[in-house]
Amino acid sequence: MHYILYVALEGFYVADQDDGSGRATVVHQDSTVLDACRLARERGVVPGTALSEAKSILREEGRFLAFSPDVYARAREEWLDTCLRFSDRIEPGRPHEAYVDLTGHARPARAADELLAALAPRQPVAGLAPAKWIARVEARSVDVGAAAFGLPVMEALTDVASFLGRIPTTLLLPIAAPYRERLCFLGYRWTRDVARAGLHELRSQFGSDAIAIQEAAQGRVLDQVAPSYPERSLTVSLEFGAALDDRVVLDLGLRHLAQRCAARLCETDQTAQGVVARFESEDGASALGKREFAKPAQTATVLAAALHALWDTSRCPFPPVSATVHLTRLRPAPRSQRSFTGTESYAERSQTCDRVVRTLTAAYGDGTLVKARDLRVPRRELVLRAWRHATGWH
């Protein structure tokens, strides 16, 4: 079963917009109120209200700001980075909302409580369900204070059929809005009514879309998270199988994880400029470390050193059972001539050189390439070179 957490932050757009004038602040987009401060909400202006109606209610006491994504970009990254401590599968929507896949946690509800507590003092609205759209419909305001004290506030929705039977047809989000309106007009005002309707009856009204409508009403549309945050990133996870309380074994595990990351970077011909590592315990607790590279990284050696440093700086108090690495700010690798003699020993360098010579000779013919040790310099040039060296003449 999947566990998807929908999180939306109330007051996200007006949190830092108070100019001290005492006026009610409203942020709007597409002629609709996107967010409103406490004063505006007390006057009846809430998200979703038409902008014209909000202006007629507040008049000169209102302060109306047009939504601009750039203004909220940093605040958006801050709270989404907090979510990265608990999952590497995040699908953001608008700047104030996101879907977080908690399926990999041993106790998803507890992980959800810890995530919501980490978002304090922001006021979240959240829902935990097997699908994105169900989690959104089921979302409710969360008591952040209780979550901060470790009290359970989230409960995973498992009985989907029972829940859908209690919601109106207007909340069947997988169905297009015109179809929902028509269903209500036909008398299907509750989801349970749509679920009980015969397929033939629905097909007479909606044609080939009848099957999709019935599946949505019966809870069989389980849309999952499509990870897209952080942007330009790469994620690699490793399950250790058991809690690693031996530092030597942990070092080997981190080295193996670094090799996998380096292989993925080489496959896509990219470099990373940042890394985020999350370590998780058997009971679902997690520790996070973040680092920026002075130079773009691609090799396993550099990544392994970074992971070891992150493990030390995260002060993780528990032996980890898994580790997840996010390589961020990926860029195409710079084009440069790579050395074909970059191995450690002389024998390995010699073997590599011989392979290159055989390849070039097979492609361009004998005599095309001559090793420096096989190059024959005329005696006259050797004597002249020695004389110049002895006299210092150039």
C-alpha cells in the first residue's frame, strides 16, 4: 500500500507581506484570492473568493498584491528542503503545496507527524492516503503544537471505499469538472451514488469516459507521486539490510553508495555542485546533512569523502539502516581531453598505453603512432642538444 502525504501551508503568501499599516493583505492570481491574512479572513475573504468581491468587502482597508513566483521562490525551497529530510520523492504543486511519498517508511504516520512538526510554526493542512487526489480531499488542518510534542496527529486513510462514500461528487477530482457538474445535475450528488450506478447507465451519458468515472468513484484511481524536486537533481538510495553500528562496515557502505552515484553521473555525463544525504534508522527517525562542492564533482572519490563528512557533521545518534543521497544542481560535464594513463601503477599505465596504440594503429595503419621510447633521434641532433646544454647557448 502507498502512503502519500499532501501538505499545504496556510498563510504562506501573506506571511511576510505585512507592511505595518494595519490593512488586510490579500494575494491574488487570475482574478481570484490566492491567500488572505487573518484580518481579511475575519471579514469573509478567504482563498477562492473572487477578487472583485474581495475588493468590494475590504475597500480602502484592503491591500491587494498580485502573485509573483519569484517573490516566493526562496520560501518554497526552504520548506521543501525540510520535506527532503523525510522522503526523496516529492512532487511540488503551487509554491505552498506538495505531495510527499512516505511509502518507504516503516511507520508512515509517525514520519508524517515528524515532518509536520518540522514545519512549525507554519500552519499546515495535510492528508495521508494511498493516492494524491484522495490525500488532497482528505486533508485537514493540523495541530502543529501537538505534533511538536510528539503526540500523534496524522492517521493514514486505509478504508478508501468508506471514505469516498461520504464525500460529495464535486470532490471526485480525477473526473473533469464539467462531468462532475453533469453528474450532480443527473442526481448523483454523492460519490456512493456514482459507484453504485451501472456502467451501461453511465455510458449512455458519458460514452467511453464512463469507465474512468466509475473507477474514480470506486477508489480505483490511485495516482502516485511523480518526483520533481529538487530540480536538476539525481537521487540514489541504498538499503543496508541491517543497522550498521560498525564504523568500518558503514564506511564500506558509504563508499559503495558513492560509486553508484558516480556511475549515474557518468552515464548522464553530468556533474553535481551540491549533495544532500539522509540517514534513516529502524524506527523511522532520520538525520540530514547538506554540502556544496567548491568544484563540480563527478568521481566516486570526491563523493565518498563528502558522504563521510556529512555522516560526521549530521551527528546521527543511531545506526542507520538506509541512506539516500540527492545530488543537486546538476550540469553537463565540461568538455576536456581525458587522460588515458590515469591509473596508479606503472604496469597499468603501460598496459593502457599499449591498448591505445593498438587501437590507433588498427584504425590508421602501421607507423602512424610511435612511442617515445621507440623514437630514434639522429646522432647529429643528440650531439647538438648536448652542446647547447653544455654551453648554455639557445
